[in-house]
Amino acid sequence: MERPGHPGVLERRVGHRTGARLLLGWATALLAWGAVVWVEVRNLPNVSVLMSVVPAFELAVWLTAILLTVRLVAGSGRPVRGTRLAAVAAVAVLLAALCVRFTNWAVYEPTTYYALHRHSFDAVAAGVRAGSIGTSDDYYGEPLPWHLRDLSTDGRAAVIAEQDGEPVVFLPQWLGFPDDAGGYAYLAGDPRPDLELNLYGARAHLTGGIRLGNGWWYVLPGD
């Protein structure tokens, strides 16, 4: 019979504690990733005073899940070097890239956000030209295809003006209360200086916004 202070007993106790910590770590990380999935599925809109709060909250949820996962991969109490260091770095880079892709931080830096999501904006523009996007008469527009809904804070694309039969399609990045909005607008062609937009109750001119290229502009009320 092993005594309480016997090395074998101590090793088993240490192993049990290590296993419990590892199990708790994985459970916490899974909960954090569950929160990420919830945030992305819910697509919380940036409305009024929440315009800056929602993107920051979404980013915090992602970073929490990333840090917990990287910590698990790195392990605790052991030096991280060699192959394990490469694995930790690869996981961190991959998760950081997913965070940049799926979080919407356009309200902070619309030009860079457009540049990093250029292929998705090109897909919306192609849909407008093909007539599959920007055909709804609904005031707030129509839902975007599921894989493009992150480009709009409410997941929709709305027609906010027309020029020579071509729609100006709007992807709002924030919604005011009770009215107004700001976001990305697309027109297949060069806008006239007097082309006026209806940003959900606020007025703006397309040429007053930031020209991003390929028919895309970032517009705010009063532009």
C-alpha cells in the first residue's frame, strides 16, 4: 500500500490536477467560441449609440476566444520552443486572419476595411450588375446572400437613388435613431455631381463621399 507521501501518489495527484485544468481550459475555450458563433449569427446591428460599442464588443469576443485557444496550444508551465512554438504561431496567425475577415470594423477605418474585403465588395457589385442585388423596393432593401451579409450592419442592401436607370446600392455600416445612416454605396458608372442619396432620411451626394474605386464610395449624412 502506497503511503500519502509516496512519489507515485504525488505524481497521480499532479496528473489529476493537470487534467482538470486542461479540461477546464478546453471547456472555457469552447464557451468562448460559442459566443463568437452567437455574435456572428446574430449580426448585431450598429444602431445609434451602439455604433461604436457593437464592433468593440464583437472584437473583444473574438480576441477572448483566440487568446484562450492560443494558451491551450502553448500549454502552461512549459517553455514554448521548437515545433510547439511554430504550432502556436500558426494557430495565432490563422485565428487573427479569421478575426479580421469576419469582424466588421468599417466604422473605424472604412478605406482599409474595403481594401481587405475587396473580393466581397466585387461580388456585391457583380450581383448589382447582374440584377440579383438591388432590385427590391423595400425601404431598407433586401437581404444579401448569406456569405456577404457581414458587409452590411443589418445584412441588407438598399437602393437609395438611381442615375440613368442604374441603382445606387447601399450597404449601411451604422443606423441612426430615428433616422439616417452611413456606409458603402455602389453605382455602376460615374456619378453626376448633383446625384443625391437618401440615407434613410438624411441627404448626401455620392461625389461628396470617399471614392474607393470600382464604383464604390463611403458616404455619410451631409456629404
